[in-house]
Amino acid sequence: MMETGDGTGAREARQSDGGQGGARRALMLVNPGSRKGNTDAAVWADHLESAGVRVTCPSSTETEAVPDLIRRYRDTVDLVILGGGDGTMNLAAEALVDTGLPLGILPLGTANDLARTLRLPVDPLAALDVVIGGRIRAIDVGEVNGCHFLNVASLGLAVGVARRLTRDLKRRWGIFSYPLAVIDAFRATRSFSARIVVDGRTISVRSIQIAVGNGRYYGGGLTVADDAEIDDQWLDLYCLEPVGLAKLVALIPALWFGKHGAWSGVHLMRGREIMVETARPRSINTDGEVTTRTPALFRIMPRAISVFVPD
């Protein structure tokens, strides 16, 4: 039976099972604001229960409560299942690092770039089957000024895009909301000067976009680097010099397939510690949310979170 409430039922289940050899206990949290989050979570819980996974679904519907709920249930469950998009996964990152609980991803967002990086199915029930019968993979986590990111952190154009990607826009246009937001943000974006230091190597640039990736995909399927992996213990940076709208549009296929490094005006660097300084503080977007500002110190946290992936 699906459990709700304050964790008492899950705690009792753990005691009765002795914490060993019994059914796995899952904390399932679904973001009601995600693009597909209005679907009845009871269907997914029943699917898990039928496979022998005991599910706890707290009654809170506040997305901001996700980290607190993960910490509250850390001693009464064996894993966490998150339903939502990349923003939901990012919101939980710090709590997952702190608790060590493995993560099952229910991709319900617009872009689902983390799920794409991990080659997870987009169908919710198929994604839950990965939790039921898949394997656990340890992945890296990026950090900038103490803020975690799983996919990418960026400044410049991407910040304008993040501010324009409203819930209404994503619900109306789905994945097509990204190019619409890019074109709109481009018109308002101004170039800036930056000093970039990657593991001691320094370049000075003028740019409209600097992105630092931990995973492979971001922005609805764009590629940080064609050989990036989310457990390779490297951060991949690309810097885009000022371009016109026509060249930016022409560059999108190269960004999609990770071939942008061959274009003039694109700088690629790879490292474990990256510093970005700008003349004036500039906002930084982490997995779709504006969270910090330059000067920015980016670091890699090797294999800090465990996730369920296809076997």
C-alpha cells in the first residue's frame, strides 16, 4: 500500500523488515508544476508497488520542500524518486549529496536534459521500470559558488533565456519554447568581457555566452561537448564570441551535435576548476535557475550522486 504522511509508516516498515532483505522503500516526490506533473501519481505508485517497491508520497505539494523532505526521510527510505524536469533534479541535488540516497528519475519536464544524458526513457512507466530493474551509476555534480548543477551553468545569453522560459511558455510550446526564448533573449543580450582561468590556463575574451557543463546535454538537447560524460570527472567550458542572429541560428545544429568547437569564435576548454571573472557582476544560471553571480568559481564533485540507469 502507498504510504502518506510524516514517514511513520516507512519507519515501521523498515523496522519490520529489519532493514535487510525486505522490499525496497522509496520516497516519491512529484513536482506539480512540471509540464506533466498533473498526472495522478497514484498510477506510478501502484506500478512500483506491484513490483515490490514500497512507496511513500508525502502530502506536501510545495516544490521548495523537496530538499527538506529528502533529509526528513533519509533514515526511513532506501531511494528517492523525483518526478519533474531539470529544475526539480537540481533542487534536490544538495540533499542527495548529503544523504547519499540513490535517485530514480521520472522525467516530467520540458527538456529533461539529465534524463537524456543518462539515456532514460521518456515514458514515465518505462522510466520507473529502470528504477525497478536497472543499475546504479555514480555521476558527477558541478558546483559554482556553492550552488550545485547537474547539466550546465552559464552566463550571458542563457540567463536571458532562463528568465523568458516561463511555465506558461513551456506548457504552451513544449520543447519549441527554447528556440523562441533564445531569439527573444538574443535581442536583449549585450556582449561582455571575461577572464577565464581553467586549471591555471588563462584566456581573456569578449563573449555573449559562457557555459560550463557537467553532463552532456542542456537547453533541450544542445551538447556541451561531443565527448562529455556525466561521470568523467571533468567540466567542459565553451565560450561564444559576439555573433549576429543569422550566425547564431546557423550554429544551432553544431551545438546540437557537439561540433561547435570547429566554428570560429568558439573557445572550448576542459578542467576540474574554472574561474570566470567579469568587469561587472553578471548573473549565472544553473540548470535553468538564476542562482549566483560572477566572479564565479566552478568545481567538479566527482561521482557525488548515485542514479538508476538502464541496465
